[in-house]
Amino acid sequence: MKKRILSMLLAGSMVISLAACGGSGSTTTAPAAETPAAETPAAETPAAEPKAEEPKAEEPAAAEEPAAEATGELTDGKFAETRKITVEVYDRGNDGGSDPENNMYTEFIKKGMLEQHNVEVTFKKVPRWTEVDDINNLLASGQAPDICVTYSYPTILTYADMGGVIDLAPLLDQYKSELPNLWAWLGDENIYWDKDPKTGTVWAVEGRRFEQQRIVTFVRQDWLDKLGLQAPTTTQEFEDMLVAFRDNADTLLGADAKKMVPFSISKDVGWRASNIITSFMDPAISDKDYYINGFDDRMVTEPQTKEAVRLLNKWYNDGLMRKNFSLAPDDTEEDDMIKAGYVGAFQHNWDMPFRNGDDSYNANLARNVGPEAKFVAIDPFTNSDGKHAKWLYSTAGDRKSFFPITNQEPLASLLYLDFISQPDVIKYLQIGDEGVTHDVLDSGAIQIKAAEGEAIQNSGKNIDMTITCNGAYYGDANLAALSLSYGYSGIDPELVDKASKIAMTDGLTPKNVNVGSIEAEAGVGDTLSAKRDQAYDQAVEASAADFDKVWDAAIADYLSSGGQAIMDERAAKWAEYFGDATMLP
Amino acid sequence: MSAEKNKVKTPKKKQNFGVYMKRYWQLYAMLALPLIYLFVFKYLPMVYVQIAFKKYSIVQSVWKLPLAKNHGFEYFIKAFGNNDFRYALRNTLTLNLLDLFFGFPAPIIFALILNELCFQRYKKVVQTITYMPHFLSWVIIYSLALQLLTPETGFINMLIEALGGTSVPFLNEPTHWIGSYIAFGIWQNFGWGSIIYLAAISGINPELYEAAAVDGAGRFRKMWHITLPGIRPTIVVLLIMNLGNILGGGFDRPFAFQNNLVMKVADVIATYVYRVGIKGLQFSLTTAVGLFQSVVGVFFLLMANWLSRKLGERGIW
């Protein structure tokens, strides 16, 4: 009897799974049947690709229809009927963070959008560190959020090339009057940053970066004090300081002397030695040369980079750097070493030791080593002009928002971007409620404090929510400047202020060379970043005698894997748009 | 099961089939589940192999994609013109052959040794301990490897240095890396792999051993003349399946073990496809690579099977 029941169950489950299979079968074919409808816009977009004139005439025409309808639809910026959109939000998976899809700030946005525009917003979380892969899957399955965000423009270009992205150019113009905040905040520069010079397409709107500080060198102030050293002001002094750290490991670390790491680095050498590499760059580099070598933001093909790496190689072989850094799969081990107090100096994001409240590097040092232990910013690396040159972030070219072709509500989505570009909204998203996430000091400056529960910001200053704004803006540039140093809970404002000033000293702002898309760049980004890291890592860890051989071979590999093709195409494009000029007009 | 199936296909009368099905339908109901699994996850996706010959778009139906250049072979040409792919191909072959050469006999030898143990309890314990690593993920094994083998900070290297030797770059020098990679592969799998041989050994008729003992055969004679021939069919089937996988192989192991210093020997097809295809969004290119990989795999499989039948073994079909 039992057997019978069991077999009935099994058979039943088989029937169900068969039915489910049939179901999935029909869904797999259904898109094929349905897509023609969804494809019509897709079929148009490839037409924008050929550089011919006619698609241009076609495009606005196609977009005008809904526009004419839509402007009629909005009364005082509100839809008559509630519209629904989904918006991507990064999930950073922070320990003890708030739910990225439902927290104090998402509620604020949802409420505001409903009141101002009668648009219902749903957030869709995407893991921060695999965002490109995830968005990819969502796009392929037709479930991408209506507003997608990514840092990677080549990714958007690849989608656009497949007909997967809506061209924003006609929409932005058509609805300009409905989007005053967006235009005011981003301006032509950011909105048209990625405009194709030939076809006029705008696949994505660039967010604005309000803080340009990028990479700074940090050193343990208490170690300098213990050894009676001054903060180094030249590259040579920096090296001498590292030697002093190494030779005095017993004084500085006692029983842990063997764990001493004078200068720490990760396998992303191009980032973690950026100040050194930039100090070797020819200060008189032309815009043209910078652009041609500019695909890699770690400057691996820049001619003088080799000498910078040679210096690192020397330090490595002299025992001044973290051993075998290239073997570590991620940064957790290094984080622990820094927090435990074994590391003397490193280069990283300008606010790295201050980030994460109670878990910041400096907070950990105070706990693990003593109250005097802390990292402070220094500015030792000088270039041949005697300047402390560093690359900054450009004010645009940050996060890119784009609408996938499955977006049925482009106007509502643009209104969303407009909404979160309002100064008041940015301010609230960045600093939350007074007394909960910030205090107002006597000077009027905003002091960020550690929040709890719903009010926790999963990213610093909520940058994941303010996708059109990166960096402390607080709705008012003056207020932001006044409050910058108070932006990190538990951190001495002077330290922040110093790091910020050093980060900006002799800063170089990247320029936007807009010559349309470079075909050779499609799809090779990850391959080339991997090759670049290999070149840096292998050369730094090589023996001094092998250095030239290792570096040259790795660079040759980088170039033959697509690096050279990109440089050639960039050079050709430069010649096409700027002729013989070596500087941008 | 296939034997049963053959029976069904040749029913003498229609009635027979009905009677048969009435009696055994439960078995077929059970068989259906794995078949559905195979169909949904292994056969249905084959429809998309055509991506290899087309210019892929994420939004269009695959049936409507335009054919790639060069009569659809653009991506195959591109792959073979690509240095990284050629390296990956070479490395896949080298690492898999080494794995086969060193890794394939290991569980057989181990099973033979284990079989000779007379303390049953000790044998059980050893067996359990040796197949435990099979359940560790490669990420964990790599972190173990880091703790053990890193120069200067790794346990084994510290030991070597304490004994007056110089540290060995197990993980950061290509030749050593290959050795470590193969060794960890064997370590992870030999215990698990021996289970199937032990099962085969236990199926050997004990009378054979008794007869051999009567004839005066010692341990090694028995192993050589009874145990090994007894498990030969199992060995052959597994060897054929391994050969079919000569261009395949897992993703986790090389991916976890790779580092920037050894990529020249560590990048295999699986990791290449992941990096270029999934991360670099070049789906057509990597589908082409995957298709090539499968075709070569099938070729090896057929060849090994043919060879084994030629040599008088059963083969897998």
C-alpha cells in the first residue's frame, strides 16, 4: 500500500514537472514570438549605428509620438494614472547594513516620487561587486530595472551595440522643460558627455562627481614619532622612511617584528602605487599622448611607468614591501594587517583610513595598538617639475544611468532622475535626519554620526541612492565645503581635512576626448585589466636582474592582446577630429 | 535500464506491451525524472549553440540573429588567432594530461592498498579521512594552500627554512605551480575516486582468491592476476570518460589557484571563457570556443571507446 502511494506521488511529481517543463518550453518560445513587438525599437537602434544621415531623421520621429502623448499626460509634473518603474540599487552586502531595497531613504524616494509625479518606484538590488554580470543576466532575461546604473561605460556600449539600450538624446531634448533639476544639476557637460559626435546618440547620462579627490599616501604618524622622523617630502625621503621602518621593526612591533610591512600594496598595483606612477609621468604630456594611452586608467602603457615600477621592484627586493601580495585572492588579508598595525604606509582612496565608522582603519588602530596610532596623509612623491602631481576624478564620467530597451516608461524614469537631482533630495539622502544620522555643529557644518537600523546608509553618503551625484554635496556647495572634514564619524576632522587638501594638491583633471566609440575597446576591458595587473605584479615581484625581461614581455602581451589595437584606433580617431594638434582645443 | 527499454521496443504483441507497462510503470515514472533533467538542462540549451555562428544580441531572439562574417565562422577564426585562447588550449591540455597521468592511477593504487588491509576498522577510518577533501570547495583548498605554501609565511616554507633550506615558490613560479596544482588535485580526489574501485573489487568472486591461494599465489600475484583484471572494465570505462573530458575540466580549481604571476600556465579554457565571454560580454566568441571544446571532447571519447573495443574491452556502449 505504502509503495503504491509512494509511486503515485512520484508519478504525480513527474506529471507536474512535465507540465512545468512544457510551461517553460512555451515561455522560451514565447519571447521569440513576442519579441517582434519589443523588437521594433530594437530594430531601430541598430539603424543609429551606421553613420548615414537617414536614421537620424527616423529616430526623433519614432520618439516624437510618445512625446506628444506624454506631455499631454503630465499635469504639474504628475501623471494622471500611477506609473510604475523599477530602479537598480547596489547591494553592498554590508555586515549590519539596512535592506538596500527598503530603508528610510528608499521610503523617502518612493513617497516623494508618488507625490510629485504619481510614479510608483520599486528598487531592485544588484550585488555591487558583480554588477556587470548581474545586469547582464537581467537584461538577457528581460527583467532589467527601468533605470540601470553602472560604472562601466564599455558595458553600456556593448549593450547598445546589441540594440539593448534606449537612446536618450531625443527624450532629453523633448522633455527638457519637465526636467529642470536634472539639467540644472548635470548641465550640458554631464548630459552630453557620452554623446556620439557622429550619430548624436546618448546611451547614458553621466552622474556628477562632487568630490574629485582620488588617491593619497598614508603613513603611521605614531611610527614617525617613535623614530623621530619628519613626514617625507620627496620620493627619496619616502624610501629612507621605509628603510627606517624595516630596520627598526623590533622597536615598532616588538614580538611581531617579523610581520612588519613598511609599504603595503595589493595586486592592483596601478591603483595602490598611483601617486608614485603619476610622479614619474612626463609633466608636459600632451592631451593626445594621454588620450592614446588613456584606455587603461592605471597608465600601464605610459612610457615612464616602467621606471616607476622599477623603483617598486627595487623596494620589493629590498624587503620594503608586502611580500607575495599577488597571491592573495582579495584585500581582506591586507585589511587585517593594516588594522592590526603591521603596516607602515600605503596608498589608497583619499579617505580610506576614515571609512566605515567603528570599523575604520584608524578606529581599529586605536583599539588594537593605542590611542596615538593612526594613519595620516602625506605628499612625498615629486615629479620632474618638483610638483606633487596626482590624477583627480573628472567632475563627470562617474556612474552612468541608462535605460534598457525593456523600459516602457522612459518619461517616468527621466522624472526619477530629475527628482533625485533636486538639491533638497540629495541633501536628505546624503545626511538623513538631524539627530539620527547627523548633527549640526555651531558653525553650521554637518557632522555625520553612526546611524542604526533603517537609517543606516549602505554606502558612504548614500552614493548608491544619489546616482546622479557622487560625493558630499548636501544640496549646497558651501555647506559641503564647510562639512567635508566632519563627514566621517569618530575621525578627527583635521586628519580628513589634511588628506583632502593633499589629494587636491597639484591635481590633474582628466579631459573628455569625445571622438565616438572605439571599436577595438569593445569586450576587451576585462582581459586587458587582467593583463595589466599581471604586468605590474610580475614586474614588481621579479628579481632585479629579470626586471626588464619580465616587464617587456608582459607589456608585449598586453599590447598584442588588444592594447595596441586600441592605441592605434585612438590615434586614428584623434587625427580625424583634431588633425595634427597635440592639445585639445 | 537500456536493456529494459529495448525489450519494450520489441513487444511481440501490443497486449504484451500494455501488460508490461502496467506492471512496471512505476519504474518508468522514476526514470522520467532524470530524463527530464537531462532534457531541460543538457539538450534544450543546445539550441543556443547557434550563437557561435551568429552575431549575438542580448535583446533579440537567437533565431533572428544575423549570421556572423565568413559564413558564420568569424568567431572561430578570431579564437584561433587569439594568443590567450591558444595559451588556454595548451594549458588545458597540459594540465589535464598531467592530471590523467598522475591523478588517474592514484585511486586505483590506493584502492589496491586499502583492499589488502586486514584491520577492517582501520581501513574504514582511512577511507573516510581520505575522501573528506572531496567535499571541500576549491576556494577553501586554495586558502589552505596559501597558509601552507606561501614563501616566507607559509607553514611548509617556514619549516624548510628552519631546517636550513631555501623557501620554494610553490605557488608563484610557473613550474612549481603546476606541481602544486596537480598535487592538490590528487589529494582532493584520490580517496573519493577509490570508492568505485573498492566497490568493483568487492564484486570479485572470492573463490578466485581461494583457488589462487591453493595454487600457491602470493599477495602480489593475486593482485596482479585477479584484482586488477577484475576491475579492468571499471578502469576502462573511467579512462574513456576521462579522455572525453580532456579539453574540459572544472572551472573552480584553476580559477581558485590562478594568480597574476602564473597566468601563462594557469589560464585554461574554462577560465578564459568566463573572463572573455561572461565578463567581457563576447558571447559568440566563447560559445564558439565551447563548441570547439565539446567537439574535440566527443572525438576523444569516440576514439577511446573504439580503441577499448578493439582491445577486447566493453567500452561504454
